[in-house]
Amino acid sequence: MKRILHLFRSSSATRLGPLEQQLLQALWSRGNGTVRELLDVAGADGRHKVAYTTVMTTLDRLYKKRLLDRLAEGRAFRYWPRQSERELQQAAASEAIEQLLDSGTATALPLSYLVEAITARDAQLLDELQQLVERKRDELKKRESGKGSLGAVSPGKKETA
């Protein structure tokens, strides 16, 4: 999980610090929480006690980064994640890949880095990547072949399923 959240450190809008990561992880496991309820999580490392206002500010930053939602509950807010852990992982990976693709002069070069990294880690993952690419290619072909028959719809008329 930390490796995925680390991907978010690349852009200033989504950069997550250690306390932000810790509180986000706690909210995923709890579902929701207030500053007071999450205060014990923030000091769980035992190294130092984290102030109430530090947790409050950190949750507010996560809210402003659109990673949390909140609802007033008396004089406090109750926070909960806007995305599941998996959705955030997918967004982080997509952002990192977009940056990788934007970094090269030729599209094939950054993609070759991805293939090399996958190969070095696990050949099985390379096989899975190939299957995913083939599946997506088939989906695109089906979509393209379906467009030819839908082209006869008149402008202004809605299609019915």
C-alpha cells in the first residue's frame, strides 16, 4: 500500500505525507471517524504524541485534496474516504503511468520501461499483461466493428437499446 500511495508524491495536488497515509488507512479500515476518534491512530507509532489540531489540519487537507468527504456532527466533522483503497490505487497507478508516458519523446520508450519492470519482478505478470492487452485489443475491435452499424442513426434521433 505504501508503494502505491508513494506514487501520489509525484504531483503537488495529490502528494500524501506519512500522517495523511496513516489517517487514510485508518478511515478505510474503520469506514469513518472524527478527529477525536482518529487521534489514537495518529500517535500509534509511539514515538511522539500528535496534537488534536495536527490531526484536524491533516484531515482537512485530505478533504481539500478531495480524498475525503465530511459532514458536520455537532462542533466536529465526521470524515470518510471518497474512494475505496482499490480505486485510489488505480488512480495513483494511472497518474504515474500518464507521467511516464508524458516523460518520453517516443511512446514506446516509456512503455518498454514498464515491460522491463514487470519482467524483472515476475514473468507471470508479463503473461497477465499480455492477456490484458489482447483482451483490450479485442474489445476495441468489437467497438470499432459496432460503430459501422450505428452510423445510420439520424441526428436528433435517440437510439433505443
